Amino acid sequence: MQEYKNTSSTTELRSESRNSKFFKLSMGFRSRFLVGTGLILLLVCFVSAFVIYYREKSLLEDSAYSKTELVMASIEASRMYIRDELRPKMIERFGEDFFMLEAMSTSYVGRAVMDNLKRNLPEHSYRRVSINARNPDSEANAMERGMLAYFQDNQNQKNWQGLLENKGDAFYMRFKPVYFEHSCMSCHGSPEDAPAELLSLYGTERGFGHYPGELAGVIAVGIPVQSALAAIQEKATSVFLVVFFGVSLFYLTLIVYFNWTVVSNIRGVLNIFREEVDDDSLPEIFDDQDSNDEIEVLSAAAQSMASHLKHTREELKKYAQNLELKVEDRTSALKKSEELLKEKVIIRNKELYTLNSIAELTTQARGLADIWPGALGQILKMMPARGVGIYLLDESTGNLRLKFQQQAQDLPVHVQCLQPDRELKSIDLSSASSNMKKSVCSALKGNMHSFKAAGYGHCLNVPLYCRGKVLGIMSFVRVNYAEILPEQKELLLSIGRQMGIAVESLNGLQKLIQSKELLQSVFDGITDLVILMDKNFRIKMVNKGYIDKFKVEPEDVYDIPCYEAHSGLKTACPHCGLNKVVQTKEPYVSESRCGTGEIYLVHFYPVLDENGELESIIRYARDITDQKKVESRIQHTEKLVAMGQLAAGVAHEINNPLGIILCYIDLLKRQLADFPQGLKDLNIIEKQTLNCKQIVTDLLQFSRGQESTKAFASINHTIEDVIQMFRHQFKKQKIDVSLNLEPDMPHVNFDENKIKQVFVNLVMNACQAIQKNGTISIHSRFENESSQVRLTVRDSGQGMDPEIRKKIFDPFFSTKKTGESTGLGLSVSYGIIQDHGGEIYVSSQPSEWTEFTIIMPVAGN
């Protein structure tokens, strides 16, 4: 049967081989490839010659265009000169009726110039022609009449250029239209208006009757290009021959290379086929021995091999059908094995799920009571038992106490198995209770033990084991012990160890939570800021004062370095006291000023372990900002008191000499009444003396103070009055004033004149700080909780450095030049606000702004 199949397949292959030979093209693949390549290379030769010819011709046209442009520009320049310069001068000189053809006719001059130009450039031709021309030499020929018609039909065209053939020669011609203008009408309009000389030369019949804007004719410039085109054709022919020679060499090289690489390799492949193919099965694959086209032979062989493979594949399909029956038998056997394996995998998955569930409950639970319901429920699902209970061992009494049971109500609440000294008691094995005690004691030694007791049925005790000791037992009641597999016993021991670990961990966790809650309550009881950090400055605990201060949650700052949480830095602050505590391992105290201006007294306490190594650091920070402000105010007040006493004494000592000086100045004025220069000098002395007297008066007011006449009034109206006083000053300095006064401001108990003096000083200082082009903003606000008013004066001036801000309220301190200020304005203002029971502050940003803030009680002092 197999031999018959082979014979039939061989016959079919032979018939297919004959069919392929019948449909084979008369020309082989190699011949088609070489002929096609030759045609492509020949096309390359023609394309190269055409590109060269086209490019050279374009260059010739560009060159001819440039030459014609030069000729036209020259002739047009001559015509413009005749029309715009020479003709008006001739008419102005000789009168309106004067006409000289050689000097005043643009057409004549253009032809004359071109005739002279042709002597040097004989290849250029120039004609200015028209229809019915006055001069017969300027009459248009057939080609020029055609261009006149073209420009007449296309009036928007101002130029035409191209190659034309005339009398067997090629010319590059350029035509440009010419239109009549108003200046042309004297010669081309009415014969009555034409010059007599022109009429005597050409008569009255030709060249008249035209109007402005009419097409007068065309200018034709031509350049012969016959020789140039012949040279271009010769060049293109040369390029074609050179490229053809190169392409021919390339073609011959390609034939040799193709035979050497492709054909020789194909012959090798054919030899392999001849050696490897069975001639009996495929006898006609290589029948075409006389063919010189190896590719065609290889193609025929490939087709025969494909047919052979097709028949072979059909035979394999039939064989595969028989093989499928055997596979089905094997598959059914494998399915049975797979089902058994799946059952075991399901069992193992249940066991793993139980262990994972217990582990998950352990990690999520806060106490032991959270574990038992879920864990014991999972265990009963996989164990053949009715119920289960959990006993935990009290080591101090040796007593086992039932902590939880599920469907095991018969279990005793207490089981006494050990003495307080943890020695096993003697057990009476004759009673049921003693069997249970024996099983419990065995389980306490770390062994799983089962027994049978009346009322319980089969029972099983599993130890809860952790780190070398038993913490309790897990007792199952009414167990079908015969159904428990060895793998389940191992699983019960693993569950016992897992639950023992959970008991140990949760007991430790409860103790840790209690300690932490106690420590946290101590921390929260301290109202100042307390932070516990490790030796790497990572925050481990903060108190409630810290949370309220920074408005954060503990989780936001835990395990974050303090310098990163507070300042956003990547390394510790260089001057922080923590670095000194790490180096010295001793407590350290320092003052720290925050960016917001708050001042803290910071205590650093190191916590050392039993080896004396730094374990953690406690940072205790107390806000002393108000304390520092009070101390600063006390010092400033004491300084003002001392300065006031000194000023009073100095003022009294200086006031009397100043009065005597002024008296003598009056006497000298009478004596020097006839001496103007002397009176001028005395006026200067008097002015400076009065300044000194004013300073003395300010000193006395500063030292003594004056009684305030206080009354409830609107402080907003007082501010508006002061702004009204300075309106001319604001306009002069180009200062914008922004008033934001609270409309519902209550009346305040204050001395209006003194408060006006304060605002006058502040506004004047703001104007001097701005100098020109700036803004002054004044705000008032009532603070209901403290029953105070807050007033602010802010300017966009030069600002103040921190060193100047410290001295701004000191008497006689001034940043102005000598003689421009006494330095008492802000000191007096400070005293006035203090007298009203208020406070005045200054804040500033150098080169940007300065702001004075006044806080006053509504009811006064």
C-alpha cells in the first residue's frame, strides 16, 4: 500500500514538472535581470545628458536675461535723461516751439545710443518699433506685431522673454511694452501741436493721433544664442557618451559579479539537491540538464519539492488521525491524575488559607479577644471536630483558664495541672478528669495529645508554643480522630505555634501600648513644646503642645529629621544645640529665634543607654517671646527716664544763656541798623539760636511730659485731618495715599492733639523715606476680643536695617543729615502712645517698605 502511494505521488510530481516547463517563459530569469538592468542603465545615460542640457540652457537664458536687462536699463536711463532733464532745459532755453530731433526725441536718442553700442557689442540687437511708425525703420515686422498684440491683450504683462528662431538662427529675445505719456503728446498728439521741424521731416500722416496711456510700441532686445546652444548640445552629447562608457563598464562588472556570487552559489545549491534527493521518488526534478539558467532550474526544483511536501503532509495527517486515538487514552489517564492533584492542591490551599487568615488576624488585632472568633472558626472549617476552646496558662498559679470556646460549652473553665513551682502533680489515671489532666500536662510539655473522656468523646489538645515555652493549649472536643491525616496533624502544630506567637506578641504589645500611653500622657501634660528624637535627629514622639503649635498630625513628622520637618533642610543646622549634645553627651541650653520673630528657650537632654552611648535626645522648648519684649520695653523705658532727667537738667542750664544771647542780638540789631551785612549775620545767629531754643523746649516736653486732655472721639477723623494737612506735600512728591479705615470703628478715649502729633511725625517720616513716586497705606481695625484698635502706617520707601530699627525710638537718634532733624519725633511719639496705655512697633524690609503699628485700648489708660 505504501509503495502504491509513493508511485502515485511520483507520477503527479512528474505531471506538475511538465506543466511548469510548458508555462516557462522563453527568456530565463538571469537574462531578464540582465536585460532589465541594461535598459535601466541606458535610461540613466539619457537622463544625465538631458539634465546637463537643461541646466546649461537655463544658465544661458539667465545670462542672456541679465545682458538684455543691462541694455534696456541703459536705453531707459538715456530716455529718462532726455525726457526729464535735457528736453525741459531746451524748451526753457529756446522756447516752446523749439525742437531738435537729435536732442529732444527719446526714440531717436535710444536708437542712436544702441547703434553706437552695437559697434562694441555687435551680437546685441535693439529695436523700438510700432505700427504706423513715423520712421519707416521703426515699423514692426510680423514677429513684433505679434508681441504688440500680446501686450495689447495682456495689459498687466510688463515683459516677455524666451528663445525664438529667426532665419534659421536661435535668438534670446526680450520684449517690453512702451506706453504714451503726457510729455509725448506734443509730438504724437495732434499735428497742429507738433514742432515744425518734425513735420518737415516726417509729414503729418504717420505717428499722430495718439493719447496718454495708449500702447506706443515695444522695445525688442535680442542676443544670438545659436552657437551657445550648439555648444550645450555638444556638451550634453559628451556627457551621454562618457556616462554610457562608465555604465557599460559597470554593466559588464555587474554581469561578472552576478555570475560569480549568485549563479555559482545557486549551482552549489543545485548540486546539494542532486546529491540529497532520492532519484526514484523525484526523478524529473533535474531533467532540464541543458538549461543555462540555474535560477530557473532551482525554481522548478523548489516547485517539485513543494508538491512533494504537500503529498507528504497529507500522509502525515492520516497518520495523525491514528495518533489521536492513542493521545485520547493518554489524556484521560492524565486527567485522572490531574484531578487527584487538584484535590490535594485544594486541601493544601485551604491549609495555607487558614494559616494566612490566622496570621492576618494576628497583625490586625489590638488584643487577644480580637483573634479567637475568627481564628477558631477557620480551624473548625478544616478539622473534623464539633468545637474548640483556648486555655491560657497563668505561670504564677499553674492554672489554665478557658479564655474562649466555640461550640464547646462542656469544657471546664479551670484546669489545675501545675504547681506554682511548675512541677507536675501526681495524676490519678482511673478517672476521666485525670485523663484530661494527663493530656493537658502532655500538651504543656510541647506534645500534641489525644484522649477519650465521658461527656467529651474524643478530645485533642494542641500546645500553643512560642520561644521554647508553652503559653496555653487549644482543646478540640468530639474529634473524629481517624479522619485526621498526618498532614493535618503537622498543620495543627503549625497553627499552635502561630497562635503562641500571637499570644506572646499581643501580650508584649499591650504592655508597650500601656507604657506609650503613660509616656504620651506625661508629654501632653507639658504645655511647652517637647520632642523625643533618636541619635540621628529623627522625630519619634511629640506632645500635644507641639501638635497645636504647628497644626500637624503626629504621623506627618514621625521618622522625619527635625531639620527637614521644621526648615526643609537636607542636613542639620550648623549652630543647632543637637550637634553639641551629640559631641558632649551633656545637657545644653540655648535661645533660638524663628523666622516669624518668636524666641524660644531650648533645653536639650541626652538619653544614654547602659553603656553610656547616646540613645535619644529630648528637646524642650519654651516660648519666651513675650518675656523678651517685656524686658526690652522695661529697658527702653528706663533709658527714656534717664534721658528725660538728663534732658531736663541740660535744658534748664542751656535755656538761660540762650535768652541772654537773644537779648544781645536785639541790642546789636539796633546798633547795626545802618550796616546791612552785619544785620544779615545777626539774623543767621538769631535763627540758629531759636533752633537751639526749640530743641530745648522739645527736651523739656520730653522730660516733663504734659497732661493729656483725653476724650472719646473718632480716631478715623483724626487720621483724615492729618492726611488733609499733607495733601499738597503728597501732590508735590507724587505720593499715592491709600486709606483703609474700618467704618464701624468705635470712639476711643485719647488726646486728639497728641495723637495728631504722632501721625504727623509718622506721615512726615514716610514722605521723607519715599522722596518721590511712592505709596503710603494707612489702616485702622477694631479688635473686639481685646477691645483695642490697631493702626498701621506703611510706606514704600527705602526701609531700615535691623540695627537702625533697634535705635529708632531712642532720643536724638536720626538718620537724617545734621540740622535736618532733632531726633526727638519718634521718641516723643513713643511717650505719647505709652501715656495712652498703648504700644508702638516698627517692622521693615530694607529697600522695600517700612510699617509702624500702633495698638491702643478703646477706653484709654
